[in-house]
Amino acid sequence: MNCKVDEDVAAEALRRIEELALCSDSLPSITRLFETPAMNRARETLQEWFLDAGLEISVDQVGNLIGRWPESSGGAGTLAIGSHFDTVPDAGKYDGVAGIVLGLAAVTQIRREGLTLPFNLEIVAFAEEEGTRFQSGYLGSTCYGGIFDAALLDRMDEQEITLRDVLTARGTDCDRWIKEQQPRKDLLAYLEAHIEQGPVLEHKAMHLGVVTGIAGQSRAIITFTGMAGHAGTTPMQMRRDALTGAAAFITEAETLATRTEGLVATVGTLSILPGATNVIPGHASLTLDLRHGKDEVRHKAIRHLKEFSEDLAHNRNLDLEWRGTHDSPAVRCDASIQTELCAIVRDLQGEAPELASGAGHDAVPLSAVAPVGMLFIRCKDGLSHHPGEYASPEDLRTGITALTEFLRRRAV
């Protein structure tokens, strides 16, 4: 096996990760939400790099940047490699971005070697995966796959701007796009390299792991509405306290996840109104993120929490609104891609750990239109969605080598 990747190619990839970290609306931390100035700067930067690599570039209806290798022999479909370049608020440098930059480095390497591929190759930088701004992830990859849900166009952000408004402002004819979109039939496979966002590889002292599948995920916004009142004059038994109702729900979600193997439940935001020290909260809205590797377990948990919230609201004399914002099934990675990645990783480090992913990835929606495979890269302490997120240069270089070898094995 030729494990060589030119040192300058790897070094450039590492520099590029650092450069993209400067594309932020909240420096010195990293915040790059969908269709914000920071995202536009990041897209422009990536576009320059794609052009430098000799790729033909295009930007689609939601702002995905697509770099196509024009020297491939054509005809036999398209292999896509990519990840996302949006972030959560106060994010780390590597989540999503590493997969784009490492994929670009692998293409640069095989082009240097004068190799030709018997299919088309696209490097894709997805404009949205996290779901932060419109409370629904995978806007980028569903558009790329031709399976975008038109109902999402009416979603509003915190400023009550709809997704349709945002896309129209960037020049997208939403009605025409939705009418004309078709599921991609030319995709041979989608491959994504991503930091693990967990501690397993660090525990095993391994650079890389191969992903077997991705947990299903449900998200919802749950709102309890009661009656605001004076904190000193309203007796406890007469209160309609929305926050205590929300607190009881949060406790039940944690209890359910703790007693259900493999289930994780997160309440990531909580909004309270009117928000004064001496006023009983009349309104409490929270987000729920629920995940499990088996859809039937996740669906059972959602049903339980819905019923619990309804009983809770009734018993506390509160109004309840439950709005589901996202639901994605558990996904199995393609067996043949897994086998090949395992062989490559085993050659590189002697062992190929196989891991399930609890985090969602763009491979989830794209699995509906193509076989998918994922490579995990070790990250320090398993930390992600945090400024302390870190992947070592050695681990990243090993990731480039694995992606390069995956392409080499397909060259003609």
C-alpha cells in the first residue's frame, strides 16, 4: 500500500482549517450560522481553494459549494466526498470543516500523481447541517440529494424571517426549484470524514475508526403556557407556573434516557417569559433532542414524553404546544464501503475500530439516494461543539492518507 501523501499537501490542509476558523460572527469564538456574513466569507474562501485545486465550481439553491473534477472519465456516475461548513454557536474548528478540507487534500494528492478516475468526483461543502438557525438540519445535503422538504421553506428563525425569505434574497426561485427537483440518481456513493465527537478512539489510542451506522434523531420545541403573576402575593396552590412545568418535563426526559440503554436526551435551550425575579413565569419554551440507534426505541420514547407532557399540562393547568421540528431515521453505512475503509485503516494503524455514531451527519439524508460511508478521526477528550475541540495534525494527516488511498484504489 502506498501510504505517502506529500507533506506540503497535508500542511496546507492544516493551515486551511485554521484559516476557516477566522470566518466567524463571534470572534474569537467560532459562530457560523446558515446564510450569515461569516458563512459567506467561508464560502468565498473555500471557493478559492476549490479553484486552486482545478475543480469546476457551482453554488446551488441553498448555498452548497460543489467542486467537480473535470478530468474524470465521466459517464459512470459520481462519487461525492464532503461535509458541512456551518457551525453551532461558540463552536470548535474541526466539526464539518475537517471533512471538506481533508477531502480536498486527497483530490489534490491524486491529481499530483496523475491518476484518472472512472467516474465523476465532487467535493461538496454543505451550507447547513447543524439546524441551528431554522431548527431543522440537513438543509444542505437534502438539497444536494434532490430530496429537500418544501415545507421547511416556511420555517422561521428567531427574528421571524422565513427560510424562503432568506433563499429568495440570495437569488433562489424557490417555487421553481422545488417543482423541478429530482432525487439524485447518479450518485455512486457519499463518503464523509469527520471528527469522532466522542472518546472511543482516544481510549483505544487510534487515529481513525470506521462508522457502522448513525443514530436516529428527533427534535421538538415544547412550550408550556400558564399565567404570569406576582411572586409574593399568589399562593402556591393557585399558581400556573410554566417554568415548574418545564422543569418537571426536563427531569422526566433525563430520567427516561438514563434508564433506557443507548438513549440520549438533551434540552439545549430554555426560554422563560416574562423573565423577572419577582414574577411567576407565564411562558416556558424548550428544545428537545432525542437520539437512539434503533428507531423503534426512539419513537417509543417520544410517545412517552408526549403523553407525559400532556398529563403534566393537564395536572398543572397549563397550555401545551408540542411542535416536532426534525425527524431522521437511524442509518446503516454501506457494508462494502465499510469493508474497504476497514482494510485501509487496518493497513495504516494495525486495527480498524468500528464505531456507531450518536451524532447526526450529512450521510443520513444522502443514504436515501446513495450508499454512504464514514471515517472517524480522533479528537481530544471526545470534545465537540465547544471551543476546546481539537484534532491533532498527526490524526488529520492519517485521515488524508486514508481518503487518498480510497481514491487510489479506484483509479485507472
